[in-house]
Amino acid sequence: MMWKRNRPLCRRYLSCFSTSARPSISDDLKVGYFITDHATQTDLKETIELKELTTTTKALVQLTDSIQQDFMIYKNVLQAQYEEKIQEQASNLYRLINERLRDMETFHKQKEVKIRQSYQQQLCDALAILRVHYEKTMYIPEDASCSLTMNWQAMIMKLQEKDSTIQKLEAELQEYQENEDTKTIAFDNDDENEKKVLEKENKDFREEIAKLLDRILHLEESLKHGEKENHKLGKIFM
């Protein structure tokens, strides 16, 4: 009887047990090992949080992209500034090196000019000393040269006259020898003395002419040597 009175309650309990024990889709997605564990299916109250999380995630992604773009721009700017600075430093270094090279070239040219002037002065001094030495030892004045030439020509003329006189006397002697049968010819004392005097003068003139010729040869050699030296000095000076 008691069972009958409590029959509706028992049915209600049994329906509860049968409903909770019935398998569902969420049972396959539950977390845990007991039937009372919560399933992984999303509740309605969690939908708002998911939307906010999605919105926040999108904002963070956009912010990350913006930061990445800003970082790339900053990187490019830094690289451009660094390259510009390197180019500026290279230009300054190049300009400094060129200035130093120009200074060195200018200094070298000035030094070269000073050395050339010094060598030219030394050469002029040496040429002046050589000229003085040449004038003292080997230079012959024009007046002396002219007088020497005139004396030499006069001596040559006298020698030719003496030679012609000697030849004339020898021709006369030969003529006397051919016309007379005697082998000896008696000359007058005057003719004999004149012949001896002429022969002596001829000998003296020949000796003087030989001395003059030696002196002339020596002077010609000195002049040739002086011309060679002047030619060499002219080449060095050029």
C-alpha cells in the first residue's frame, strides 16, 4: 500500500535517473571520468567573453602588425642614416687624403725648385771658374792671334824668298857645271858668304816656323778641347 502511495514519486525519481543516464553529444565532449563532470560545450554566458577575446585578439594582431611596420621603418631609417654617415665619413677621409697629397706635392715641387736653383747656381759658379781658368791658360786674344798669323805669314814669305834665292843659286851652279869642263867652280868670296848667310837665315826661319807650327797645333788642340768641354757643359745645362 505504501508503495502505491509513493508510486508517483518513484516514477519521478526514475525519470530523473533515466534522463541523466541517457547518452548525449555532450557526453562525448566531457572532461573527466565521472558522469557529474561538466561537458566542454560552450554555455551561452561564455559567448560574450569569446567575442571580446576575439576583438581583443584582432586589435592585438593589428597592433603587432603596426609595431612590426614601425620597426621596419625605423630599421630602414637607421640603416639609411648609418649609410649616410659612413658616406660622409668616407667623403671627409677622401678629402683629407687629397689635401694631404696636394700639400705633399706642393712641398715636393718647392723642394725641387730649390734644388734646381741650387744646382743651377753651382753650375754657374763652376762655369765661371772654368771660364776664368780657360782665359788664363788657353784663351788667345784676337790681337795676339792676328799678330801671330801676320808674323807667320811674313816668315813664310821670307822663307819662300830665301828658297827661291837658293834655288836660283843652285840653278846657276848647275849651269856653270854643265858649261865648263872643270869639276870645281871658284866662287867669289861675296857669293860664298852670301850663300852661307842665306842658308843660316833659312835654317833659322825654318826653326821659327816649326816652333810656330807646334804652337799653332797646340793652340788648335786646346781650342778643340775647350769646344768639347763647352759642348758637354751645354748638354748638362740643358
